Amino acid sequence: MTGIAHPPSPNADTATEVFVAHRNLLFTVAYEMLGSAADAEDVLQETWLKWTGVELARVRDRRAYLVRITTRQALTRMRALGRRKEAYVGAWLPEPLTTVSDVAEDVELAESVSMAMLLVLETLSPTERAVFVLRDVFAVDYEEIADAVGKNAAAVRQIAHRARGHVSARRPRGPASPDEARRALDAFRRAVDTGDLQGLLDILAPDVVLIGDGGGLAQAVPNPIVGSDKVGRVLAAGAWRVPDIGTLAPASVNGHPALVLWRGDEVDTVVAVRIDDGLVTGLYGVRNPEKLSHIRSATALSR
């Protein structure tokens, strides 16, 4: 009979509880695979729709089952995202997230979601990236990964070995401690504020790289700039100078100290900073306004 509201079934209530309990984990899996919070949110919506159609009594490990659904949805989206990136205007950077303090305290999680690591993961194939994320970050069993990516366990082990070697050759050389990172970031910020070229040269690594992402919607450096002298001169000229643009404020972005440039109450640029052995080795300035929606409030990530 139409017009009568039926109470939710016990299965629906349980499905909701289980999904909510694992939501932060599922978002983190999708985000590490995609580098996009907006796409990760879409994957979670797709995962939820599939999850509501599952007969829970037949599911032995609900966490693993949800991770499997999320992985499959993320893999499908990764291929579409790859086509979008090919048409992207200028350099593409991952979408930055303001993160809660718990993320920074989990050193392995913080490294895995850092801007530098997400860029390394971009060099993997979709399947390699999924396998690496699930195995090395979330310690998922090879058999479960095999179900998620449509391979057998032996093939997954080989893929994991290959991906691990690829990532190891490119990951941060000597990750800074939180205190060391803050000191380096403070020195960098002071030098940027004052246009102190020598101060910048003292804190920038010789092979530092500056990448800007405007997405064709905001002005950014069109190509990566490499080398302390070139990067230092661009910054000393006032690219992120506080008196000229707004307020340069410290923040925790993707589990690491970073800077956010504000114009009044609007986010202008998020500057993620990679620090190795006490020196700034990477500067990632995201200006595309479509990628700045997750800066005003903190995102909870988990493993």
C-alpha cells in the first residue's frame, strides 16, 4: 500500500553501522589510490550503494568486503581520471587535505598520504598502485588483494614486489621529524615573507623542485622549476609574499606541516612542503579552486 513509511530492516541498520564504522578507512583507501578527495567521496557513494545490496549474513569479514568494493570502484575511476589528467591544463597535483593531528602521529600513514608520496604513486599503473596501497599501507592479505584487483595471489605478490621497488627508489630520502619539519618550515616562511634570497638558499636543497597547479583556473608556474637558485629567485621576487598577497599561515596538510595562503577569508594557495634531511626538497603549490574545498575543515584518515 502506497504512502506508508516502513521502518528500516535490521539488515539496513547493521549495514549502515558497519559502513559508518569503516568510512574513514575506506575514504583513505580511495584517496590514496586516486589523489582526489572529490573522487574518493564519489567512490564511497558507489561503495555504499553496492554495500546496501549485500546479504550481510553471507559476509565473513565485513571490513575486507568493504575494502574490496572500494578498491574495485576506485580502479574503475582511476582509469577515467587518467583520461582527465591527459587533458589537464598545466601540472597536476593531488588534492590537498587539512588533516587531524592523529594522522601526523601515525608516521607510516602520514608518509603514505604526503603530497610527495602521492606523486610517486602517480607513476605506478592503476593495478600496481592499488596493490601497493592495500599491501604496504593497509596490510591487506595477498588473497584479499587478489579478489579486489582480479588477479591471483602469486601475480599480486609479483606486482607488490615490483611496485615496492619502484616506490622505494623515489620515496623521501630522510623524512624529517615533526620538530625538524616545523623548524625548516618556519625558516622557509620567514625567508619568503621578507624576500630573503640568501635565507631561501640556506633552506632549499640544491635539487629542490617547485610545482604549481592552477588547472587553467588560476595562475601558476606553467612548468616545474628545479634548483635552489631558480626556485629561490622566484620566491624572493614575491610569489608568496605576505604583504603583497595576504596571510601565509601554517597548517597541517596531508599529515605534514604546510602553509596556506589566504586572501581575506578565501584560500588562495595551499603549499605542501617536502623536507628531507632538514632541507626543503619539494614545494607543491595548489591554486586550482576546485581542489581547495577540503582545507577549511579537517579530514579524518585512518588505517
